[in-house]
Amino acid sequence: MEEHPFKVEQEGFIAWLFLNRPEKRNSMNMRFFEGLRQHLEEFDRNEEIRAVIIRAEGKSFTAGTDLFELGPLVQSGDAHSREELKINIRRLQEAIGAVERCRKPVIAAAHGHCIGGGVDLLSACDIRMATRDTIFAIRETKVAVIADLGTFQRLPHIIGHGIFRELALTGRDFTAEEAMNMGFITHICETREELYAQARRTASEIAACSPISVQGAKEVILYSRDHGIQAGLEYVAQKNAAALLSEDLVEAVKSFMEKRIPVFRGR
């Protein structure tokens, strides 16, 4: 029996989700996608988790979709098989979407290679960082496929359409430094130890803030992206009208007056 594709560790308010198929370069099979959705939904429900870090075991963050397992899903046939293929693609999309839907901010810490489906996964995360030796690629055009798990829908909002279209249409590799310059990642680290320390620092900063405001901010960011400026302004007005009268706000004011660090409880 193949080892489970994930393992989880909790460190205070931070959940570490390890991609755990190192012998397969953490390639993404059906079990991977199902586990990804389940874990992110569990993190979303768990009030003791305020931030999530995704990292990977082995030499690569991920080599992308496991073509040996998922390839047979793409088969010639009748209309029924075509409909089944669409249903399976939607299942994979939902798994990546669970990362974006998770109310807790998700940080990706990539190393080695992050190819194809790995870029789909990172595009759904809130914050991305990588080691200097990381290689990224939207490689689907090189294997006669259209990327269908969210890169086309999310990545242009992160890096802009100009460079995105070059990367998507050529399928070429791009380096961590290029990724940093285009705004895809926010930190480059020399070693994996430095990478995980930086991810922990960022997650700890998030976890120290009011979870009500952090989770509300993520929701407003995504709503505004999908619905536009005016709708986003109306939405955040409604959110703040509901959330401002919170115990966390009282604690923020009280701690400021007492000149101490606030302790937020998410209430």
C-alpha cells in the first residue's frame, strides 16, 4: 500500500501540511487531490488553526499531475465518457479550490520543482515563497493539454496578463528569481531550512492577529477580485458592520492603552 500522500503537524495555531510522495516527486494522483480537499476543509473547521503552511518532502515540491494514474481518464469514447471526464476534472478543480476557500490563510513553501499542477496549487494559496533553486512551469502546452485546475483563472490576477500569457503559451521553465520579480512569490531563501523558518515567521505574524479580521480580510479580497470594486466596497461595509463589535476589537483597544501585546481569541 502506497504511503498516504500527506502528513500533518500542528505547531501552536499553525498547521503544517506536508506533501508526502517523495518517491514520486510528490506527483498529484487522485488520492492526492481527495486528501488535499479533506485536509483543507478540516483546517477550515478547526478553530485552533489560524494559518496553514504547505511544504513538501523529497527533492521536489511537486512534479505536477501524475500522468500515469490520471492519464487513462482522458480516453476516446462516447458522449457518456466525455461527461465522466468533465465530472472528474471538476473534482480535481474542487480540490485545488478548497485551498482558496479555506478561511485560514495558506502559505506555500516550494523547493526543487513546482510544475504544472503545482502552479495550480500555488496560485490558490495566499502567500508563496521558495528556495532560490526552485523551477516553476505551466507545462501543459508542452504535453498537449490546456491547464484546467485554476492557473488560467487565478495567476493573471497575481502577476498580470503580459508575463502570464508568455509562460502559459510557451510552457517554459521560470526561475525563483523571475517568480519573485513578477510578484508570484514574496520571498527567496537560500536553503530549505531558511525557507521553512521564513514560512513559520509569516504564519506566526498572521496567527498573532485577530482571526476574525484575518479571515474576513481573505474573504473580502477574494470577493472583490471576483465581483469588482464597487461590489467589493459594499461587501466589506457589510462585513465590518457585523464584525467590528467584537471582543477582539475591545482587546485591541485595551492592549493599546495598557501598552502590551494583544491576545486575540477570535470572538
